[in-house]
Amino acid sequence: MSDSQHVSEQVARLRAIETLTVAFLRSPKAVRHWKRHNPSGDEFPSVYILASGGFQDATGLVIGGSWESDDGWDFDSVFTLFTDHGDILTCHGWNLDIEVL
């Protein structure tokens, strides 16, 4: 992969995260969930993932779940995902392949 392709992919990723963050901020339900289940102390969710498993994939921001003090979100447990479609999903991490994007 050339440097320009790599940069283009990174820019596309950042735009997707920006768009998703704006959608998150416009969702009162997602913001309430984040405020109740935010173990990191961060103002905004910042972990963008692809969760694959079964018959469908989902990309989005992690807005709740178990927190491992050294490693961040515990993706082998139950966690909550705000998807790029504006849905709030409860995910069972033990059934999924997770890729942090």
C-alpha cells in the first residue's frame, strides 16, 4: 500500500468517526447511556470498532460495558455499541470477532 493510499484510508476513518460522534451527540438516549456507563471518565466515546459474527457485522462506538483497568473495554464480555446506523446494540463479545478501527 502506498503512503497516499494509507493517508486516504486514515482520513476516511477519521471522517467516519467524526460523523458517528455527531450522530451520537444528537442521540439523547445514547448520551444518557454513555453518562451512566462510562468507566473511562472520557467526555466522549472514542473506541470505534468492527464487531463481526454470525450473519451480520456492525461498526460503531463503544458506549458501555466492562472496563479492564489496564486494557480498556473488555470485549470478551457484554458491551454496548452505538452503530453507524444510529442503533444501540447490546453485544455479547464472546460470540464476536472485534477489530478496533
